Amino acid sequence: MTDAEVLRDPVAAYGRAREESPVVRLVAPGFGGIWAVTRHHDAKALLNDPRFAMTADSWNQRIPDDIRPYMLTMSHMDGPEHTRLRRLALPAFGTRRAAERRALVERITDRLLDDLPGHAANGTVDLLQHYARPLPTAVVGAVVGIPEDERPRWREHIAEIGAGGARYDAALRAVVDGARAVIALRRKEPGDDLVSDLLRAQAEDPDRITDTEMITMVWHTVLAGQDNLANFIANSVVGLLSHPDQLAAVRADPHLMPRAVEELMRWRPPLLLTAIRYAREDTDLCGVPVAKGDSVVAVIASANRDPRAFADPDRLDVTRPAGTAVHYGFGYGPHYCIGGSLALLEAEVALTALLRRHPGLALAVPPQDVPRLPNPGSWHLTALPVTL
């Protein structure tokens, strides 16, 4: 996974691997060998297979011991414990609640767009820093119950977690401490937010959720609602601006945007690999023997472009008919992203408003020169220079 060609274009590298075998072996520093399922049908089976479990180690095997208790997120649980926590969080993120938050998203989007020209330097604006990142931070902060003046600090810490490097551990500790502070605040000042909902559930029955589980859910909800969505919005802008025919289609018919957002998530998801699962027993994976304890992932980047599931899969097509095969940008099965409906709404509103407000929007550099992290597991930009 550290091969220069994989880092340069992981989507193409995983696509070539898919056509060679349904299962390949990836080698990653800190994780050793990982079995990787490359094809759409097999990825679906894996993501529904109880023989492969999520654990705290699915997050990162190098987590310091003092932070490790807060790494066992709902996304890294299976069975009754996962179901218990998911049911507690689901009311805050269901389709109906997402729709109710459209006005909130629109207000935040309009404010950011009002400020955007003021961030221009030498004719260019970093759309990642001044639009794609602050939007989901503001939205998920409101949903979770984080005071508005504290959200910029959360955005900084989440960005440091996403970037890895020397600040990684310190940023994790900061968001864990921040989650404790939000919970303490909402105990005194409850509101219409996720933390207040969780505290009410705990007051009714302390066995429904522990303080450690609540802290974990808060920081991980912000991470999932900020980092991946910010990168998805940024990736989508690059995708549309580098495909003039697709950009023209959504400009001509804004009603295409919900379908376009789904297609953009299929074509350029922010995560290229699922979280690691571990084999519960010696078993078989697409004809390959897998030992108990072996780590396994599904390759979202290759499954989402599998020609066995999608016609002309490498083509970005915002008019791709609804009802075709599902993409795995939000996962699949029991661990399907609980915030998927809200994420789609935010991306739809963000892209629609941006294109309407700036009809001359263009990349300030060629698409291949837009900077991103050299990471085989994600497609995360480090900046998005555009001209308005």
C-alpha cells in the first residue's frame, strides 16, 4: 500500500487488482497483511457477514492506552451492543430529521458563500478551507450540541486527526476532552440535540449508555460528520469542474443534484477502504483460506467501479439511472452510515448553492494538480484552489 503507483492513483491500482482477483493481499505499515475484497458482489457479502467482526483495533492499532477506551465506537461494534447504541443515535439522523434540517444547512451555506469572496488571495480561494470544511462542522456541531464558539476548535482537531502525523494523538485527546465538556454542559443546559437525547436516555435507564460510550459517540459523530463529508464535498467540486458535460447537466437541471450526489459518492468517495474487520474463525473468503484473527477490508474504490455491477463504471454520469447497483460510499449492512441522509442533504445543498452563486467557478490548477494526502485508504484533499 506504500507503493508509489498506489499512492499516486489508488483508484486505478485497486481497479487493476479487482480484475486480477476477487481477493488481494495488502501490506500496510502498522497493520501487517490485510485481505482485501475487490468486487462489488463479494464486498456486499463481506459487509453482511457475521464471521468478520469490528473491534477497537479496526480504528488503529497504534492508539495510546489512555485513549483506547474511547476508540470502540459504534461503527466498530457488532451484535446487540451495536444495535443498542445505534437505536439511541438514530432519531437524530433519520431521513425525517435530516429533511427538517434543510433550512439550517441553507442558512449556514449562504453565510459561508457571503464570506467566500473575502478570502480570495491573488484571485483564488481555497474552497476546502473556507467552504467544504466549515459547513459540516457547523451542521454536525448543531446536531450534536456543541456551542457555536467551540466548533472552530473541533474543526482544527478533526482536520489534524484526518491528516495523521505528529499531532494525531494530541488531537484525539483534545476531542475526547471536548466531548466530556459538551456532555457536562448539556447536563446543566439540555437542548434539542444528540447529547441531550443521550443524557435523557441515560437518566431513564443508566444501562442504556455509559459515560464512556457517550464520550465516544460524541467525538466520533463529529469526526464522521465533518472530515469525510468535507472531503466528499471538495471531491465533488473537482469532479464536476473537471467534467464540463456533467457540470452543464446539473446547471441546466438543478433537480438532477440529488442523483448527482449519489453518483459522485460512487465515483469518488472520500474513503477508499472500509474499516478493518477481523475473522472470528478460520474460514473461506472468496475461495481464499483466512485464519482466525486475520484482518479483512472491502475496497470501496474498486467495488464502486466494478463493471459487473455498473455500466461504464469509470465514467462520471450524473444521469445514471436510479435503481442500479448500490454504491458503498456509506458502507453497507448493519454498519451503513447512520448520518448518510444528512450527509447527502448537506452535499446537495452545498453544491447547488455554490454553483448558483458562482456561475464562473473554475479550478485554479489542473485537476491532477489539486493537492491531496498520499493515502491509499482515502481521497482527501489538502487544499482546493478555485477562481470565483
